[in-house]
Amino acid sequence: MDLIRAGAKRCLDLNEMEELRNDAYINSKVAKQRMKRWHDQLISNKEFGKDKESYSMTQGSISFLGS
């Protein structure tokens, strides 16, 4: 009887651990999406004009364009 109960408890514990792992995976996906949305929001507000300096990288060398 104890072996049967122990086996059933082990099965339930494994299922619970799998649910916790799945919840953690989903939470990490949500956090990553939130961070990406926040980061993209900061980038989209930047505007470049003719009078502002811009930097471009070409094959390992850096050339400075602008005023």
C-alpha cells in the first residue's frame, strides 16, 4: 500500500512541477514581450534630421557623417 501511495504522490508531484515550469515559461515570454514593447517605444521616438550627426558602420570601419 505504501508503494502505491508513494507512486501516486510522485506522479502528482511531477505533474505539479511540470505546471510550475510551464507557468514560468509563459511568464518569461510575457516579460520578454513587455520589455520589447518598452524598448521599441523608446526607439520609435527618435528622429534624425539633416542637421543632426549620424554614425554609420561599414565593414568594421566607422565613418562619421553630418555636421
